[in-house]
Amino acid sequence: MKVLHAAAELFPYVKVGGLADVMGALPQALSNEGVYVRLLLPAYPALMKVARIYGTHASYPDLMGGGSARLLLADVPGSVPIYLLDAPGYFNRDCGPYDEWGDNHRRFSALSWVTAQLALNGDAEGMRPDVVHLHDWQTALTPVFMSLSGSAHRPKTVLTIHNLAYQGVFPQYILDEIWLPHEAFHLNGAEYFGKINYLKAGLAYTDKITTVSPTYAREIQGKEGGYTLEGILQRRSKDLVGILNGVDELVWNPSKDPHLQTPFNIKNLKLNKGYNKKAFQREMGLNEDENAQLFGIVSRFDAIKGLDLVIPNIDYMVSLGAQLAVLGRGNYDMESAFSWAAGRHPGSVATFTGYDEGKAHRLMAASDVLLVPSRSEPCGLTQLYAMRYGALPVARKTGGLADTIVDVTSETLKDGTATGFLFFDPESWRLGEAITRAVSLYKNEPEIWEKIQTNAMAQHFTWTRSAKQYAKLYKSLLGQ
């Protein structure tokens, strides 16, 4: 069985969010299950720097007005074989993959069109996939191009929604610019309130739809979580399935993590996690106090991540003797609010504006608690990383957070299943209640706290489990 994945991110070379981690781990896990997998991504400068090019499989004299382009086959370290869409006019830019340059509609339609051509015609060596697996709106037009190509024999398609909030919406007048057949522009296709919606079009034409947790699959069919696409998702509900993401255990492994000063495991958790805590406190300019409960945040600063719920609680957390370390960037007002809090509470609150992979690992290893108060969270990976590193998540009960965290209650403490603290309503005082529970247990019941830590570290959210479910889905599409 041959499967082609197409996406716009790949860890560790091009990363905005969890999609990069998925593309870095899932294809290899599928390969381990006997699936022949190749990737297709834009030839970003970061990828071209490390790629070993084997050949050109197709050439395009003028790809949607962006100049000449080539489809290359290459190897990049840590990945399965990869096709790179070498379109310098679109992707040879020193910027993030989604930065708005005014031509994102053509850039990612071009990516989808090339993916469709490869899927329908195969490459120069005759490799033609049985299944094409697309990720998010940047590749969502692929099934549309394939379905309207006139080809009687086309591979099956799967479209994964990693975050429904991002859909790729553009004005109707770009229709000809993106080479999309006009017959795709209708109510049950690409048309969206008089505009073009890339993700909606893909949802209409793909064979199967997946998203990254079972709870999120249910939530996006409702008005609150559907972001105006709940209608089409309800209509396609029989073809929609939620499959949890996993943890790349080669990258996120506290016992072998090269980013840590002192690796640790369940057996030496208390002592060696304590060493990491002191080292990280020094690194961030926090008071070196092994008894101060350290709360951590690794996140994009965005209202959807619920970080505005944290800000009113910072003074309260400090009054309880806790510390807060924040790693991330995004909304300017949130960046300023966290920086201001760090100025008000030197030694107790510290921020790093930006993203640093090594610092993220060290924060997980040092923290007692990870705050994940998301208003919406399709799956979430940070809470999985946190649990693996003995940092208990305080999180809102939504999406994948609800599927992966077991709330601390008298019942879950008794049966030994508790792994974190959940709250439901997206209100700052509700988060404050959950913080209070975490602080109280940490201070008053240290043995129980350590037991919950070891339970959290023992959880196995592996990509092997996820890959088996995807392989089963592919086989069902192929009638196997």
C-alpha cells in the first residue's frame, strides 16, 4: 500500500504548530507498520539546505503565475522520502510558511494542484499512490482537482483537520488565478458566503475526513466548535473519524533528552527532575527554590489558546508561592501583559518571547504544572509532552485535552488513573479554581502528587497506536 502525504510543515525544519510534529513522526510510524510512505512539501529554504536531491520528476513552465517550478525527489534527515515543490517564486522566502504576502491563495493552490498531478499521473519512476493524505487547508484543494480532472482512476483521499479555525478563505475573483474549475464553486463545494473556502472545498470532495481527537470530531459538528462548517461536517459525519495524535518518543524522552542537563525517568524522578528545575530557574532568572511550585506555559499567544485566562491569575499564583515560566509569542497585548507581570514579580515570573526547541524541553522537564487553558484544542501535544516529563497539566476540558487527561478526583485518586486537573468553563476564575486544587495538592500531599506524576509519565500516547488506526482507515478505503 502506497500513501502520499502532503502538508506545509515538517519538524524540525519548518514548524508553526503541532502539524510539523505530526509530519515528522506519523509517516515514519506508518512505515514501521508496512505502509510505503512519501511526503510532498514546498521546497522551503530550510529544507533545501539539508535535502539530498535525487532527481526532477516534473517541470512546470509557469505555475499559476509564480514562474517556473520543479518537483524534486529528495531525502532529508529524519524523514521518509520526500517530494519538494521547488517553486522559488512562491516558497523561496525568508519568512514563516503562512506569512501573508498577498499570494497565499496561489501558493497553496499550486501545492494542491501539483499534489493532484502526482497522485493522478505518478512520478517519473512510475510510483503512483493508492491513497493521498492531505493536511489542513493548504493542501485541501487536492481532492477537488483530482475529482474534476476527468480521470476515471484516481487514488482515494483523506483530509485531516488539525485546526478547523484556519480554513483558507479568499475572494471569489481569484477563481481563475488558482486554476480551480468553475464547477467547484457551488453551495456544497468551494462556495462560502460568496467567497472561496479551501478547507470547505476539500471536505466536500475528499473520500474520508479525519481530525486529531475523538472529542474534537464531535465538537466540530456543533455550532460552537464548527466555525460555520458544522453543516458540511454533519452531512459527512459517516466519513469523519477522530484519531489521537501521538508523542514522538525519540524526540520527547526525558531519559535520553540531549536538551536536558540531567535526564531522568520514573525511578529517579524526584531527585533528577529537581536538578532540572534548579537549572531552569537559573536559566530564566527565577529564584532558585526547589520548593516553589513551577507552572509552565509553552504556547502561541492567541485567544483560542486561552492565555488571557492566565493573566488575571498571575498575582494570585505568586501570592500562593508559585512561580510561572512562559515561552511563546503571538498577540502583542498578551506578550506585553506577561512581560509586565515578569517586571512586577522578578524572580517569580519569567518570560521568553519566541520559540526555542531546547528551552521548551527544559521547561517541560523543570515544571511541576503545565497550563493549557485552551478555548479550543483539536488534540494538543504539549500536554502529552508535559505528562511524559512529569509536569501535570491544568487544562480546559475540551477536544484532545478531554481525551488525554484524567482529572484528579477522589475516584481517580482511588483507582490510580488521575493525570492532571481539568476545568470546563472558559473563565479565569474557573482556571483559578483548578490552579488552587493543584497548589493545594502539591503543598499538602507530596506523596500523592508524586504518584500522579509517575502515573502521567507511564501514559503511552504513541504514534504506533495512531499509525495502526490510520493504516486501518487506508485499508478500508481500498476495500482491504
